[in-house]
Amino acid sequence: MASPSPKSPEQNEKTKQYDRQLRLWGDHGQAALENGHICLINATALGTEILKSIVLPGVGAITIVDENITSDEDFGCNFFLETSSKGLNRGSETLRLLLELNGAVQGHSVQEPPDQILKDNPDFFKSFSTVIATSLNEKLIKDLSQHLWDLNIPLILCRSVGFLGSFRIQFKEHAIIETHPDNERVDLRLDVPFPILSQYFDSINISTLDLKDHGHVPWIVILYKAVQQWQITNLDRWPMSRKEKNEIKEIIQQYIRIDENGVPITEENFEEAIRAVNTALLPTFLPVKIQDLIYSSAAINLTKDSSAFWIMSSALRGFVEAEGKGKLPVTGVLPDMTASTEHYVKLQNIYRSQAAADAEIVYRKVQQIVSQLQCDTLSEAEVKLFCRHAHDLHLIKGSNIALEYQPGGPVASYIARHLEEPDVMMVHYILLRAADMFRSEHCRAPGEWEPESDIAKLKNCVSKILTDVSCSPFPKDDHIHEMCRYGGAEIHSVSAFLGGCVAHEAIKLVTKQYNPVNNTFVYDGASTNSATFTF
């Protein structure tokens, strides 16, 4: 995606600063990021690394909640603290140095315990786009996750202890319009061309093209003409099998000109047409996952509190049932191809104009719905973007972190099932959970004071969790011994890696682009293995 043209020296400098990320999520994604407000609970080494990778791309504001005083241990793993910070509030000192990375980011520091905030000011978290929490005890994890679940605010719970790390993303549902699939399906409508596209195809006769135009006609036209010729003897069917598509390739070969010696003349546009047979001759259809979305209860039973995603999904259903005749709006995106400028621009304008017309119909339906519900209006740009990516819409249903702490049930059986696998990463998840439980019971990390004496206490925490999920104890205590040897310490390289991963996920949540991890990621820095789990 090209960078936006600068309209002023200020915008030009901003575009230069964010050039690479603008190519990833566009100027509208950058605008969403700049309107975002991230809250971090505890400015640990992991928390600071997360914020670093969120401040640099230009999030609008950050707030650090941390009542802790900077200690010598913090200097050993947190690069965003100075020796002069000793004895001062860790969150304020970290914030001061983080903001030096990007002057456009606003920063706030709150020097109160998060559990006290939950008790005295529960509305505090309402203003945030996403809350990121590190180094919490088990009780606070349960209380905070339930509170944010009720507020419908995304939470990313992060852990970094020794060589182990994890993060867990919690949200009720997350709708992604721009999923950026690796292989985006090209929407050419060759099987059901709309009127202006049919007129363009009919205006070209490959057999009568002069020498100059023959090598510059777009491969889309060549492919369409070959299919038309094939359909004459095949009852107007659409070629689906490999044999039928090979027959289309043979017809295209017949279109290629030969020289006076009978040798085929190499023309890139015809070679492109042959290569595109397998990918471009897919019939136009309504994907099952999109059908499930637009006919879901959330898209049918709208209320004034319905999100913009569901309002647009409802309008999209109306388009599919009426004007679209069972098809989604035209995307309006044309792939690169060998063609004359005249041909390519004309063809591009045809697709774009049809996409604009389809989006306009959906937008009018959105306006009708908004008027009926008497809710906030949606911009035409939002609807156009939705229609442009309607083929790849994605919805993730999340789950409450608090459910993981309930004995029995589907989450417990899921954990038990994964613990049966050899060398499974679920063991590390159990160890990190046990460390949280230990912190709740003893107000410190396991091994922080007396590693040897804490082994039995941590083993007891592990046993409680395994009992809840109906699993037998670990055959060996090696992992428990190792966790106690960590003493709750953070290794900066592990926190830096994990911090970058969490920052990516937070940006996905704020910009609503790219599919986030669903829902738990566990990392072992010693073996460099990782795994994802969906509770």
C-alpha cells in the first residue's frame, strides 16, 4: 500500500516516521492506533518491553498502574530504569523514559494498587482500549478478569518467570474486517460478469486484434474468451475439473500467434492467462463462514447497542438477498497484469465503479438500520472498507479467564487432555499458574527467599491445580525445582521476546486488523519451543 501523499510538512514528517507500519495497516489503521489508550498494570521488565513496542509505532496514550518502588532487582532486568530511579515509583520512572521514544504519545502514571482501584474506583478501566497485566497473584487475576469481562474491555494477562513466559488474551468477541490473508482470493466475477464488465469483454475480439494490441490485452479477457469458446460445446457449464481446465489452456494456446517459421510468439499476457486458469476460474460463491456471520442471531436481532460490525453484517445480508443475488459486493481490486495502460486503467475503473456502486447500496441499508435503531451513525468510508474485505471477515468468540480456575468443566478436561501428551507445553502453563497461586498464598514469588524450602510449597500448589483438573501428580519434580530456582526473576531476553509478541497482539486488538492469537501462548526460552491453547 502506497504511503499517503503529504499535505503539509508536518504530515510529511509523520509519514516518514511511520512509513513501514503504514504499509502494514494503512493510514486508517494508524488512526485507530493513535486513538487507542493502553493500560499496563505493573512496569516489570516484560510490561516495559510491551509498552516500548506500542509507544514506538505511535499509540495515542498509555497509563501505567504500579505502586512499587524501584529496587536493585529492577535494574538487573529493566532497561528503562536508571540508577537515579532507585527509591522512586517504578511506574513513573519507567513512563518518563518510555515517553522519550515518541513525543506524540501521552502518558499517565497511577501509583495505587490495582486491587484497591478495583474496590474504590471500578469505572477506572472503562476508558481503555486494552488492559495489559503482568506479575499478578491468582486472586487479583480472577477479580480483574471478571471485572474487565463485565465491562467488555480486552485483557492480556502476561507472565515471565525465568525461561518461561506466557500470555492469555481475553475478550467476549473480536471482529476483524481486515484479516490480511496470505492468499487473498481474487474477485473477478468471470462466471457472472456484471453488465459493464460484459460490455467490455464483448467489445474485444481476440482474433481481429492488430499486432500491437494482441500482446497487450489483459489476461482476464483472454481467459473469459477461452471459457466462452469452451462453453459452446459444453452446455454453458463452468470448467471445474482438472481435465476441463486443461482444455481451457489448450484453447488459450490456440490464440497465441506464430511467426513465419511456425514458432509460437512469446507474449506475456497469454502466458499469464494460462498460469491463472487454476486460480482465476473459481466460481463466485458466498463463503460458508460469511453466510454464518450474516445469518447469526447477532446480525439478525439488532439493538441500539449492537456494534458497527453487526450493523454492517445485517446490511450485507440485505444486499446478498436482494441486489447481490446471492453474491457479496465486488471487491474492486484488480491484480497486476501485462496490459497496455489504456486497457488496464479501463478495466480497473470498471471493477472500481462496480465496487463503489455495491458499497453505496450497502451504505444506504446501513443508514436505514441506524435510523431505525436510533444509534450512532457509521461513515461511508467504514462501510466501503467492510465491503472491500467482506470475503475474509472473521469473528473470534473469546472466553473468560476466570473459567480456567473453576474445578471440573470443559476447561479442566481440555487441560487434562493436553497433559497426557509427551513433552507437552501444558506443563509450563501449570507451573506458571502454580506460581500465581503461590504468590497469592505467600505474597512473594516461589524461591524468592528460600528456594529449597519453597519446593514443597510450590509442589502443593501444583497438586491443587492438577486435582482440580482430575490429573495425577507429575512423575518428576524437575520443573518444580527449576521454577523455585528462578526465584520469580525475569530474564530480559525472554521478556523482550515475549514483550514484542504481546505488543503485536495489542496492536491487532486496537486496530482490528490481522487475526490475534486465540487465546493462550506459552513460550519456553530454554528450548525455544512455543505452543498455543484455546481454553
